Amino acid sequence: MVHGCCYNRYIYSSVLGIAKIDYISPVPRMTVSGENCIKMEIAMDKAVFIYTRVSTREQADEGYSLGEQEERLKKYSEAMGWKVTGIYTDPGYSGSNMERPALQQMLSDISKKHPDIVLVDKLDRLSRSQYDTLYLIKKVFAAAGVSFVSRAEAFDTSTAFGRAMLGILSTFAELERERIKERMMEGRQGRAKDGLYMGSQAPLGYDYSPEDGLTINENEAGIVRFIFEQAAQRRPFTCIAEDCANMYDIDFFWSLASITRILNSKLYIGQVLFCGKWTQGKHAPIISEETFEKAQEVLSERKENFSKFTGKKTKNLLSGLIYCEYCKTRFHKIQTGKYIYYVCYSRSRVKGSMIVNRDCSAKRLNLRKTDALVLEQIKRIRTDVAFYDSIKQAADGTDQALANLEKKMASINTRINRLISLYSLEQIDIEQVKAQIDPLSAQKKELQKKLDAAESKKNDYVKREDAVTLSQAVEEAYNSGNINEARALISQLIKYISVNADSISIHWRF
């Protein structure tokens, strides 16, 4: 073993004298050549991504400037013999969340450019949340084969010490996550006791704001009243959905499931849902309790009829939900001896009118295995905390589109306010103000229409709490043998299932 201290790339050995080190490394590899020469080698030309960040508050603090961080990390990389292949900088962004443009760009580039190392000046530059830090290191960097190094803490996940520190970080991250959950639950319980709505987006018939909670949207409230009135008259739910789609010009997904969901919601009689229990809310009801009870009688009758029907004739669990990616036809059930399959109409050729492509290459699916696969994924909504979030992140970008529209709206409002300020300071006259504000107002009006449409589309997504409830209901209905009810519930969670030669893809409603 060599003992000594580093001085300007030289190490003193009490046994062998002085030996030159070409590069300093936390974990060098030693080889002996000659009598009194120790050569220390490290892996050269490792590709490094540098990430720097300052929040607005920290920009003036000594040692936190972006320039100083970058300079230190470049010198560190040079000393280690690493090659800097990317520099990512987030100026004026908080480390409390991961919604930072440069960070997101780096995460995207990792999968494309395959660096060896991600380097930061301090751990808190990556994130101030231990939970987020652990997620990035283990789930993103490690999964891509990338080491993580923090200069100040000498934290290096490629070393045994770094991996040990990672275990400690995991413990604190879990503690942080539990504390966050506790605070959120306490907050939600407090809101529920006060009779406040738990969601962040308004259901059909209401507008929502954090300050005022739920307030009645009279235009949409008329639609809700129409649905309850039609249901009380025992009009088929599919017909009600059709009428709503034809009569009302709003961006809403009308279906048997959405009509059922509205009729089941006590929100419309002034109650709020928390932890599976309805309590009196502070918002105004849209319909009377009498009207609601009439709708419940109809729902109860439908459930009884479903039970009777399932005893005589049973639909398949995924009937009407599976589509072929090649010929775009639905899959249906066929039986060959004791084996039961889902097959697209083109391949089965049972009905000539349903055949789109006689040479369709879609494979048939084992019915029981396919049902079991889908049910397992539905169960994960309850058992896997991150599953819902992973699906939501991979959705069609409604959240991002909404954020972009809100950003544009904020920009227009800023420009309008600036013009008003200039006018108040007598720097421009009223004609100049009018000439510039009029087109901005027109843009604002168009943006508001798009915002309203995006909000409405987002409102139709199944929320986490509802998804968990539906997941449990599907399992209970299926285990009790009520396949039709289970299928109706599944259609509230899943838009459709697409199938090709290699995969089955579930397209969720969230």
C-alpha cells in the first residue's frame, strides 16, 4: 500500500520515494514498472455532461454563480482526464422540482449521446429534493449506464463509497417522501373537513379556482340537468350520450361510461368525495336530491338487469375494446376446440362485410391470457404508486399544451399591462395604445378559446382517485362473475387496446 499526500500531481511514498502521477483519480489503478516507479492509471476520455443551476435567490451568493460552477467543473474534468461533451445550465430555476428546461434537455440527450458521467458542483445543484435526486441517479442515470459525480461531496456512484452513500440517500429520500405524503394527506383532510373540492380541475357543470373553489357554470349546468332529467325518464344512456354530442358544442368525451359517471356523482347535490366517503361540501348543488334519487333508482335497475343478463349470456371482458393496428378492425372471440381466442375480423373471415384486408398479419390472442394481462395492469393502478404517473407523463401532451397556452396568455397580458403603464406615464398617447392593444385583445380571445378547449379535454381524464376506485370495482365485478359490469367499468379506464404482431398497447383515459 502506498502512503502519502498529493502535491501538484506528485505523491510521496515513504518506501519508494517520489513518483509522478499523470492524472488524479479517486479510484486509480496502480501498476509497478521498474524498481522505484509507480504509475497510476485511470480511464481516459470519458464523456461528461456538466449540469449547473442557480435559483434567483442564490445568484448573488458567493460561490453559486453559474460561471464559477462551470469553471470549477471544467477544471475538475480536466484533472480527471475527462472530456466535456455537454454543458447544461438552468439560470434562475428552483431545485425543488424537475421542471427545468436544461435538466429536461440533458435527460433527453442522455439516451441519444450516451455520456459516461453526469457531473455537478454540489448535490443540491441537481435537486433540493432527496427523493428526486435518488430518482434521477437510480432510475435515469444508472438505468442508462451513466455514473453520477458531485464534486464538493466527492460523491461518485462508480465507487464503493459512492454506492454506500447512495444507500444512505435512499433512506433519507424515503423519509422525505413519507413526510410529503403526510403533509399532503393532512392538507386534503383539512380541505375535506371544510367541505372543499379535492380536485384541481372542474367537473362538468362547474368552474374551479383555488380562491373560490367550485362555482356553477350555467351553460354546462344545463347539460348536467338535461342528463339527470333524461335518465329519470329512463331514456337509454347511450341515447343520452348521443343527444349531448349532437346538442352541445363542448369538447367532452360522451359515452355510456361518462353518463354513468355523472349520474353516480353526489358532487351535483353539493357533496365532496374524500377517501371513498361523501360529505357535505361548500359549493352550490346543480340538481335537487329528489332528482338525484330518481337517477339512482334507474342505475339500480340497470345493475339488476345486468346481473340477470350475465346469467344467460356473457359478453367477453374486452369486447369492443381491442383493435388491429394493421387492418383497423375490431377483435372478436372465436373458439377452436377447448381454446378461445381474440381474432381480428379480417383474419377470422367470419363476416365478409367486416373483412378489410384478407392478408392481415395480426396474430390471434389467447383470450384468457389477454384478459389476465389487462386485469393485472388495471390492478397496478392501486398497487404501484408510480404506475399512474408514468402513464400520465406519457399521455398526449395535454398538460404541456395547456402550460404553453397559459405562457402565451401571460405574455400577452404582460404586453397589455406595459402599454397601459406607458400611457399612464404619458410616454405614448391613447391612439398608440389602442392600435397595439386591439390586435393583442384579439389574440387573447383566440387563446382563451383554446385554453377552454384544453381544460375541457383535461377534465375528461380519469383522476388518480377515481382510477383507484375504478380499479377496485373492476376486480370486485370480475371476481363476482359480473363480466358485463366489469367490462363497462374497464371502458371508463381504457379508451382502446391496439394489437400488432409484436405487442399489445393499452391506451388509457389518463
